[in-house]
Amino acid sequence: MIKMYGIPTCGSVRKAKKYFNEKGIEFEFVDFKKTPVSCEKIDEWLKQVTIDKLFNNRGTKYRTLKLKELNLDDEGKREWLCKENLLIKRPVIEYDGKIIVAFDEEEYDKIFKS
């Protein structure tokens, strides 16, 4: 089963949902705002992807919190991800023991080809 993490208002999440729905692929959606992701889950993801792949330094939350001024190192980024899930690049997809971060239709086609 595919598990998608994100927020419903995110454009990339909407694209991923549309992709799966159009392909008839079932998935479970976890809304960060309703069900925050734990530090343990973030650490699990970081075993497969780099902190820079997971940490969204282009989003509204990053700018609002003025995190650029803090010059965060990897540990600092990890701590912020644990405190503020909206800093996680979206969507995060768990599938077949793997993690896929962000929406990329070509990559999805390779992974989820029917």
C-alpha cells in the first residue's frame, strides 16, 4: 500500500493525488496538519534520503520562520523538521520500503508502472 504524506492545499500533493487517482492506484493520505509526523519517522526517512532532499527551503513556512538567517547545519534542519512538519518537502511517499520525495511524473511512471 502506498502512503502519501503532505497537506491537501499543496500543489505538488494535489498533482500526486491526481496522478494516483487517474492511474487507479490506491493510496492512504496522511495530512501533516492533522497527524504530525514524529521525529522517529523523519529519522527513518533520513536513512534513505538526504536532509537537503527532505527539507523544504523554498516554502512559505521557511520564509516565515526566517530560517535562512540561521544558516542551519544538517542537525539544525533535522530539529526544525521535527518541530515544524510544514518544512518537509511534499509529498513524501512510502512505497515498497522506499521513500519518494516531491512530485515527479517521470519518476512516478518508472516506479508505479502498471
